[in-house]
Amino acid sequence: MSGQVGGSSPQTGAHAVVANAVDPARRPDVLLRVRREEGHEVSAWWMIGAFVGVSALVIGFLSFVPGGA
């Protein structure tokens, strides 16, 4: 027994929601999110570079804090 009664429609509303789910990154009402073409991903090197850059900025700003070593 599969838990479905008569036909191929889902028995609960949750199954229908999952079946009709839309990728949140492609919703038109989502702001500040880049909508890329299918299959396109950002290179991991951009994230590594961003981490190194932000870390350098934080260390640079902390050098101006008095009382440091």
C-alpha cells in the first residue's frame, strides 16, 4: 500500500507543495540576489579572495586601535 487513494495525485497538501516548489533564487520578488542561468556557479576562488580581502581589512583597521601589541 502506497498511502494514496485513487490516482496519482498526492494525498496531502505537503506533497503538492514540494512537487510544485520553485527555486527561491529564481523568484522575482527576491531582492539583492543574482539570478544566474541554470548550471552556472560562482568559482570558489571568489569566496576565498573575499575572505582574504576582508581579513586583511579587519587586520588593517585593528592596527589603528591603541593599546595593541
